Amino acid sequence: MSKGLDALLGEIRNCRHCVDSPRGKPLPHEPRPVFQISASARICICGQAPGTRVHASGVPFTDPSGDRLRDWMGVSSEEFYDASRMAIVPMGFCFPGLDAKGGDLPPRKECAQIWRGRLFEMLPQFELVLLVGGYAQSWHLETPRGQSLTETVKAWDPKSLTGDSPVLIPLPHPSWRNNAWLKKNLWFGERVLPALKKAVRTRL
């Protein structure tokens, strides 16, 4: 890993912006940035932010959503957590807390604004970037205001796999909360998942 990237990751690990100089209410707990990044990984997973289980474990996607995502990708846990091959760069590095209904709050805005541009400038080797959820899609694809996640995911063309790198694949979040979406949108499993598995396998 380059000294520059190593130093930047050290800054992120020690980040306290959302507590010491927040936009709005401060983070309701001590920061615990969770990510998996190396200078050699060819695949990058851009999720939303850690949930309660990941905040406790300190390891990305150690929850049922992670099990489903690994199934979608067709990878083992060993492959998924091999930092030399797979990067995990969420939109927010820390668990943002829970809303009044017990759901996760959105990723902290400070996080992407402060760190994301600098990080991706240092990670040009990505060949495949998986955009898991609307927040990642909005940032990386600059989706038009008002465009739904369904429209974004459905508009993705598997033919783009033969285009220039990095290939960006928008995906719904693998949470159980999206079970109804998956049942309603069978085209996702029929058209997107086979292409996703192939794209991942050829870049591991």
C-alpha cells in the first residue's frame, strides 16, 4: 500500500468530524469507521453505512444483508473479505444511529464530502464498482433528481461489462426490507444477477 493511501486510511480511522464539527446533530455515539481498502483490489463495493451489527463487529457486512450480497455476487466469505481483491467503501464509514422507528439513519453527509473524492483519486485500479443502494448511486452516477432506485437499476445494461473500466453496477440494498421489491422485480434476478456474478468472477 502506498504511503499516501496508508496515511489517508489512518486519518479516516481517527476521524471525529461528525462528533466534533458535525453538520446538524452530532453522531450519537463514538465513531467507529468500518471499511476494507487496499491498493490492489479490483472490485469495490459501495454500500450505505454500517448497521448495528457491523458497528459492534467492526467488520463490513457481518449481517444477513452481507449473506445475501455474497450470494448475489457468487463469492465465498473468504473471497469477500480478501482485502487484496475486494474493497468495501461505504458512503458513511460509521453507523449513523437509528431513527424513531428503529431503522438506520442515512449516512452522515460529512463523510462522503470529506473523504470520498480523496479516496477514489488514490484508488484508480478499480475495474468493477458495485453501487449498493440509492446513496451510492446518487454519488457515483449523479442520477437525476427524482429518479427511483428501480429505474436506475433497471436501466443498467449488461453490455456495459465490455466497456471501459470501471464498470458501475447499481444494485438494490440486500436488506430483508427489500424482500417485497425483489419479489415484485423478478427481472433483477433473471437479468442482473447472472451478469453480476460473471463480472465479479472474471475480476477476482
